[in-house]
Amino acid sequence: MRVAGEMLVLRPTFAALVAAEQELGPLFALVQRAAEGLLRLEELVSLFWHCRHEAPRP
């Protein structure tokens, strides 16, 4: 995904999902809220933050 002209790579590793769950609560509840259209922007940003992948720059 491209954000502000820069490529952002998301890799939801097991460790990233565990960290996100510790901050956001159970991920199944998060998915359920998303399906119901109740996912907050704050939750989405947090999930993306935990799943970001710092690729080496050329």
C-alpha cells in the first residue's frame, strides 16, 4: 500500500498479531466489529502499526 507517496509493507506475523491482540483485545472480536462496520479508525491504525514491515531502503 502506498501512503503519502511511500510504499508501506504489511506483514501480519504471529508476533505482530499477538502484540496487536494485547493492545486491541481479541482479534476475533475485532474482525466481528469490522464485519458489522463498527471498526474504529484507531483500531485499524493500531493493527497496521503492529503489522508494518521495515523493508531495507535501496
